[in-house]
Amino acid sequence: MTDFKTKVLVVGAGHAGIEAALASARMGVDTVIFTTNLDAIGNMPCNPSIGGSAKGHLVFEIDALGGEMGYAADKVTIQSRTLNLGKGAAVHSKRTQADRDAYKRHMKRTLEKEPMLRLVQGEIVDIKTEETDGKKRVVGVVTKLGEFWEAERVIIATGTFLESEIFVGDKVYSAGPDGMLPASGLSAALAREGIRLQRFKTGTPARVHRRSIDFSLLEEQGGEDDATPFSSRSDENEITNKAAVCHVVYTNEKTHKIILDNLDRSAMYSGNIVGTGPRYCPSIETKLVRFRDKERHQLFVEPCGTDTDEMYIQGFSTSMPTDVQYDMLRSLTGFENAEIMRYAYAIEYDSAEPTEMLPTLEFKKVGGLYGAGQFNGTSGYEEAAAQGLVAGINAALSQKGEEPMILPRSSSYIGTLIDDLVTKGTNEPYRMMTSRSEYRLILRQDNADLRLTDIGRRVGLIPDERYEAFLEKRRMIEEEIKRIEKTTISPSDETNAFLESKNSTKITTGIKLCELLRRPELTYSDLAAVDKERKALPRSVCVSAEISVKYDGYIKRQLAEVERNKRLEEKRLPSDIDYTKIGGLRIEAAEKLNEIKPANLGQASRISGVNPADISVLLIRLF
């Protein structure tokens, strides 16, 4: 093997590239990962956190399949919180504040130590393909230094770097996030090969020096004492009692006046930016324009790490000029003397049209070429890492001649994310939310390992010791569920006094423990007072057992729905069919079906422009 030859080559070492490269290498495939800057591996150019609403689910799933993000996040956690605890278990989502620099160090070291992986600093400016029997296939890439790297599989994970431009007020210049160099040339190469690109935009708020903030005037936001780690590789006690404190501050009438008076100076509203921004993470200017009647907006003041004084102002993203940024910040309570360390900016970049990909994330037009992360039109570290993992696994499986890994929507948020992208596409940076899944009650973060670890084991990313630990955890959960369902609690003065203290109905005859647990006002933890047979179990086991029992009826109904829908997913559609030749199909439906080339009838039913009548036609004509 020459130095410039590999089996799988990954372009970009952000969150998508890291997972793709590690998955491929850990599956025994010779892999190379390129990055324009070795010191920026795993960089968090936006918020210094991992997880959040629905995003936390993705991190648990990444870990269950054998990815790295959850373990790395646990190692560098400085505060952990579970969001949405006032709502049902389906939407409980873990979010951690991360030490930004420690995260980068962990990921760089992890890549360096992987035996089957080579790490190279360099920019990829071109891809090379060959055509055989009318089908294009990638054969390698070209670096800015003129090297040709032969590769049988290439994964593009360039994040927001493709032809990226920074906007601060009326100032526009070519650059990547955090002042890094943009990736120039690769967009043109992809377009030449027939890959359709689109222009998206995102942004980030200013970073402020800690010493210039009067924290005594802000609301404190602490973490939780008993935190569950993202990764099964982490000790449950490892991330508890993390001392970092975040704070909350609010915009006010003065802040709003400054922003609205200078709206014409914002790059977002001056006409300079042509890319589409994220709907669910808008700039502060967009919030004020969209919600003019709202008196204030909540902002979160978050530390970027333990060895830095940089503070991140979540919710205050802007593309205003620097003088306005100062005025905006200093209008906030406690920020009257704010010192900006890094200015806020908007960034515009090229991304691919994801409907041009298969569910494996391989491009339909170019065999062996895969896309992952923000390059695929998503936003967020977690969405990127999830796609990178899938692309890396499938590139390695393809290289080894094995069946691909395609996760159905009913299996995971990762499956939902990818199905949404390749079936529906996106006209704005896609953000995962629990509302995007019709199966969210069975796709909880507490059972991610139960859903996906067997798959991770099959593809070769879950080693023996870890798999044995997983089987033991599953056994404990199953046994605890059985015990809860069989245990009878007898009436007594002590039991009824306890129930009365919880505003729960007293009992006059024996009652199954599971029936008590299904009462909305009672929790598994509460019932320890009357459950004398309970053994000490890991926190994660208790959580899964409680939810499984408490929501048993709802879970069974959703599983039945999954089984009904599985019939459509099992009806495979030929990849070479011309839908315009099928009589009875509407013209719009035929055109959309020809464009997407769905793998099965279930995917076809989710394509915009294909209605139930069209599905009935396909059932009659093809089955």
C-alpha cells in the first residue's frame, strides 16, 4: 500500500467526520481522515454543550451503536441537566455543558490512538470519479498540495466550511467558523459530478469575558445532583455533582429598541445573506421581527470551559456590526460593562441536497461517495455525529461486502432524521425535535441501548465486554419489571399514611405494585417506602423499569402501530423502475417517485406530493 491510498477516506474532522472515521476504522477498515486544522478537531464553534431536547436522544443512540460522542461528552461535562421533566418520559432529554477545549483534546487523542486510522492535516479540493457501465464511482480525492489519494469510499463531512463566508454588519469575508480558513474548490468539484448544492446560513453569539459580568444580578441555573451519563462506558457517579453554574438573563425594552433601530445594519436584513437560516435557532433580530409583541426573550449565560473566562450567551446570535453588538450586550442587566472576546457573526455555506442520497447516505449519482452532517443540510453537533456514524458504518459495510445498516423510523431518532432528509429533503437547516417522530413514546433516551446495541454489535462496534454488560443490564430491567408486576402490597396503616401523604387513594385490599406505580402521582422512587422487597439497582435500570411499567398500555399501542406500518416498509420497490410508466399514478406523484426512488412502500408514502391514492395504485400494480 502506498502512502496515498486507503479504503475509506473522510473529509472533515468535525462531529460528523469523527464518528464516520472512528466507525470505519473500528470495523477493521483502513481509514484516513482529513482536516484543515488538527487543533480544531471536534470544535464547538457554537454553543459549548452536548444534547438538549431530542438532541440528547440522538447522543444516547450514537453511544448505543458504538459511537464516541456520548463518552466524550461525559468525560468533559461541567454541568448536567435533564430537560422537560415536567412533561412525559418520551420528551425527557439530557443536556450537558461541556468543556470546549477538553472535548477537542479528547477527540483528537481518540483519533490518534485508533490503530486503523490515519489523521492528516490538509484540504481536499477535488474528487475523482470513473464511469463503468453508465454508473459513476468515486476513486479518490485531490488535496490542495496536489496529492492524489486513492480511495474506494469517500465521506464528505465538511460542516459549514464549503465556500463559507462570514457576515458582521456590512462586512463580508471568506472564512470558516472561529476564524478558520474556508474550503474552496470542493463545491465546484461536487457540482461538476452532478451533486446538487444549496446555500444555508447559521450564526453564533458573542463571547463575553467573565470578569465583565455582574452575576449577582442574574438568575442562577444549577445542574442536577443525580445525572445519568450519555454512555454506558461511563460510570454513573462520574458526572454527578459537577459544580459549574449557568445563569439566565433577559432582553428588555432598551435591548429591543437598539436592535430594531439598527435592523438595516444587520446582515440578515440588509440583503447580503442569501442562504436560508435555521427556523428553530434564529438570530435575536429574527426573534424580534417574528415576535414583536413579546416583551422579553430569555438568554442563557454559559461557561465555555473550566480553564477559560469566555462566556457564551445562548439565544443572542446576531449578525449586527460590532458597535451595535456592544450596545445590545450592555443593555442587558449585569452586562453594563461587558467585554466582548469574540464577536458574533453569521456564516453562509454550501450544503448538499439530501434527497440525492440513499438511506445509507451514499449518493445515488456517485457510487462510493457519502455525505454526513451539516453538509447534508442539518444543524447541530448531535445531528451531524449521528449521520457521520451511519455513513461510516455503511461505508465500512460496503467495503467489506456486507449488507448495509438502514435504521427504520420506528427504531430510533437517527432513523427518523435520515428518513426525513433522504425522503423529504429540507429547505432550511434541519433540527431534530421529539415532535418529528410519530414513535416518540418507544424512542426514549432511557431505552436507546435496548433498541440499538444489538445492531451496534452486529456491525462490529460493540466489543465483548461491553456487550456482556449490556445483556446483564437488560436482564436486570426485565427481572425488575416482572417483580413489580407480581409484587402485592397489602393494606396497612403505614401504607395508607404514605398514600395519603402523596394525595393518592388509600387501599382496602391487596394491590399489585405495578398498579400503584401507574398512578400519576406516584413514582418508583416514592414507592420505596412501601416496597420492602426492592433491591439496590443501577439508576438506569430503575428508570427503564419504571417507564416500561408506568406507560405499559400506551407503549403496547404504539408497538402495535409499528407492526402495522412495518407491512409497508417490507414491500420493497425496484430501484430501476420508471414511475411515469405506471398507469393510474398522478403526474406529480410519478415525478416525485422518480426523483427520490424510495426503497420501499413506506418511504414512498412519506414523500411530499405522494398521496394515499397513489400508494394504492402502487400496491395494485406492483404487488
